[in-house]
Amino acid sequence: MRRLLVLLLTAFAVAGLAAPASAGHWVKPLARAHAHNDYEHPRPLHDALDQGFTSVEADIYLVGGQLLVAHDLVDVRPDRTLEALYLEPLRQRVLANHGHVYPRRMPFQLLVDIKSGAEDTYAALSRVLASPRYSFLFTAYRDGWVRDKAVEVVLSGNRPREVLSAQRERLAFYDGRIAAQDDLGPGSDPRLTPLVSDNWTKLFTWTGEGEFPAAERARLREIVATAHRAGQRVRFWATPDAPGPAREAVWTELTAAGVDHINTDDLAGLAAFLRD
């Protein structure tokens, strides 16, 4: 029996499977899986990790010196801080997994969408990220060099680009816009802008019904190719997310084009799609 158990555990390790901290089952990290508005799930962060997600999104407001997580200001609660919902659980997870979010080394993105004032919220966030309790978790930029760590923090929403670009040292990066000439491709710097995102409906008319227009498919693939040549990742929001053929058609095209982060509120649905 002991020999059988050893063989089973070895097989899981070879397959690159990871055990989530909150459950006894095994899950394989999914490189493309991004949890949009992750904090709205019953167990923020943990539900995404249990499905193998490697990118999660948290909206924050600076209220009374605290970074509170919510989609709208009226919904903030003093107990739902960025530290409580994300930083502390990630810290515990990385310590348990010897420096990584999953036992199998896999990049992990924490996309922080700033909803309150850009500069003051970022200043407060920077202080928290740089604290001795958490700083070891985060990919760092220092004097022109990027040092990869367990978690890469990328800022979306109200993001102070000028402040970020002027810093010689920082633990956060900039989410650029695909439609912005300075953000996508050769004119950008992946040491500042490793991710470019945009609203799908502003760039494409197709929403999964009927054939994907050839010109739009070509445009999608050119966007991804341009970003990848510049060392950037690609994400779209506002893609179809209701279960059904239209969503699956769009996800299939995104995967085929090499889009790095597929956006969803349906954790189990995307996980099942990516594992098929």
C-alpha cells in the first residue's frame, strides 16, 4: 500500500499537478485563466486557485488609509482589505510552496484595478507591497532590471503612468491599452508595460455568432503577434461570458490566436474549457 501511494504521488508530481492550500484535491495551473472581478466570488482568491487560475483581478479604493476591495464605493467594507483578501493568503501560499503560488512554478498575476485617485492610492499600495511582510512575494523593477518573483502586480484602472515610469524601484507594473500607440508593441517597454488590455467590443464586432470575419481574425492575431514581439501579454475584457456556443467560439479564437489571459466570471466554465 505504501509503495502504491508513493507511485501515485510521484505520478502527480511528474504531471505538474498542484495541490491548492484550501482543498485536498489536485489542480493543474491554467496559464490563460484570468478571474475578472475575482472578489465577487464566495471565496475571493481561493475559488480561483482551486480551479487553477493564474491571474486574478481586485478593484481597490483608498478609504481612511485602507485599501478596500469592492466594485463600487458604496460596497466597501472595513474587513475586506487587499491585505486580508489577497496579500496575506498569497503570502501563506507562497511560503507553503517554497516560493511559488503553485508547487509547479507558474507565473501568477495580481491585477489591481485602482478605482480611487491614481497617485494617492498607488502611494498607499506601494507602501503595503514594500512592507517586509509582503515584499518578497513580488516581481520587482530596479534600475532597469526586472527580477521575477512569485506574483507580478499589474495596475489597471486609474493608474499613474508618469509616476511608475519615473521610479527607479517599484513592485508594480502598468496595464497598457491596445488602442494606445505608446502602449502596444515597439514603442512600449515591457519593463513598465508587460500587459496590454482592452475592451473587446471597441476593437471587434464579432461576439461569437456566425463566422469570425477574416479581417477581424487577422487583426486579432496581429495584435497578439505585435505584443509578443515586444515581450508583452494580451488580455481583453467584455468578451461574451454567458455559457453557450458564442462564448466557446470566442474563447476558441482567443486561444488559437495566443491571447495570454482569457477573462471570465465563470471560473468552473473557463477551467473546463481550457482542460478539454
